[in-house]
Amino acid sequence: MSVVVPTYQRPDLLERCLDALGRQTLPHDAYEIIVCDDGPSEAARRVAEQAFAGRPFAPLIRYLEVRNSQGPAGARNMGWRSARAPIIAFTDDDTVPDPAWLEAGLAAMTPDVHAVTGRIVMPLPPAPSDIERDAARLSDAEFVTANCFIRKDTLDEVGGFDERFRIAWREDSDLHFNLLERGCTIVSADDALVVHPLRPTSFGAGIGMQKKIVYDVLLYCKHPRLYRERIRRRPPWFYLLVMLLLLGSVVCLAIGRLDWATISLSGWAMATLAFFAWRLAHSAATFRNAFELLLTSVCIPPLSIFWRVIGIRRYGAKFP
């Protein structure tokens, strides 16, 4: 096996991941590790080169600088294309693979199987915030490149990852859909376990995360049927309604119809408060979380629509 690990300016997390990869039950001479650095740095190089220093038995590890692309999709492409083994295992630099991860993935990769998807565990605190709950949904995803195994010739057949996905969002769904559309056999292996600890996030991080929606548009343009079946069954009608109410109040004020503006703005406020209350009911009842939810509940609907429009202008006239 060749294990491909994309990384970007997180040498401490990379070190933790490599330590786990060095403790696999699979014999050390049965796999190699390829670290693909999307933001080449001496810190990451040093971590990779010193990962198994002093260990008498350790897997081969290679460090590659990624300079001709941006994002994990391009980094993974460089990794699997330079791999020496016929089976590629993908994980991320912020994961902690279980010691039996590679052995379980290899066992599931029978001759008739093209790809294997493992199990991801994201431990939540006792009272998770909304953004922590949202991040933990990764553990329920159908196919995630933080834990999957694919034959190299299959990757070559589908063209690998689409490097237009320039951040860590929907590039794994795109690969998954490419595999499904070509009739590839994909199986699950629950024993192939990867722990994905939650990372600290800044206050209001959900606002900046809305720009990821651009890549929902790209994915929908490429795979409209599978997108509707497996990602989002219908357009975000609620967000559209909130956005129209807000725009309506502005337009009514501009034309001097204060009565209509008041009605429209009241509708927007009620919808926004309902959105806030629903999110709060499903997350930690703390002052910080409540204040953050109030702020993001105001910002998310219009930003979500805004970034969809940007995606449509960039990739085509399809509204996910």
C-alpha cells in the first residue's frame, strides 16, 4: 500500500498522524507513506524526515512539495501518481488512524473491489456547540478521503481528483460520484477506523465557511442526479425566502413604502429568529454558543445564496 497524506501548515498535527501511521499492525515493509505538502515548509519536511528516527523497523516515508496546484485535491493527485504500490490509502494530516487501519482496509480490498471506505470517529464534548456538531457530521458521510482505499489503476481511469476543488470541500464527493458513474464496486470496512479529533475554531467561523458553497455548485454541475440523491434533495428554499424578505424590505424602503418594508423586515426577523432557535435547541446552551448562533443565523442565509451566485457565474447556471 501507499498511504497519501496531504498537509498544509500543520506540522504538529502531521507529526501526530505520522506517529499513528508508524504503529500500524501491517508489516512496515508492506506500505509506504507519502506526505504531500501543499504549503511547502521546512517544518513539515523536518517532521516527515524525522518521523521514524531511531526506530529499527519503520515504513518508507517520502516528502513531496506541491507547487503546481492548490488544495488537497492537487496534493492527493501528486501523491497517488508518485505511489509505488497498486493500492492507495488516503487520510488527512489531522487524523489519528487506528493501529489496524491499513490491515483492515487491505483485507476489504478483495479482487472484485475498486474502493473501500472506512469508518471515521469524531469525538464530541459533552455539550457540543453548533459548529462542533456540524463538523462531526463528517463521521456520517458516505465516502470521505480522510479514510478510504482505492486501486491506483482505478484512480487513473477516473482521472483522480478534480483540482478545481481548491479547498477541502466536496472533492471527495466528486471522486465518489465519478466512481459510481463508472460502475465501480465500493464497499465499507468498519474495522478500518480513523479518529478525527475536532479542531478549535474561531468565533463566527461558520460565516467564513459559507464560501465552500461555491464548490457545491461545481459538484452539482458535474453530477446533478447524484447530488440531488446524496447531498441535497432540493434547493435551499428557506435561505431564499429569508434573502427575499431582506431584499424586499430594502427595496420597499428605497421606493418609500414604509408599511411594506415593515412587513417584509418583520418576516425576515421572525424567520431568522426561528432559524436561531432551531440551531440553539440542537447545541450547547451556553452564552458564547448562543451569541455566535445569533450572529451566524443573521449572516448565513444571505451569504449562502451569495456564494451560490458566485459559483453559478464561475461554473454554470445550476442552483444547488
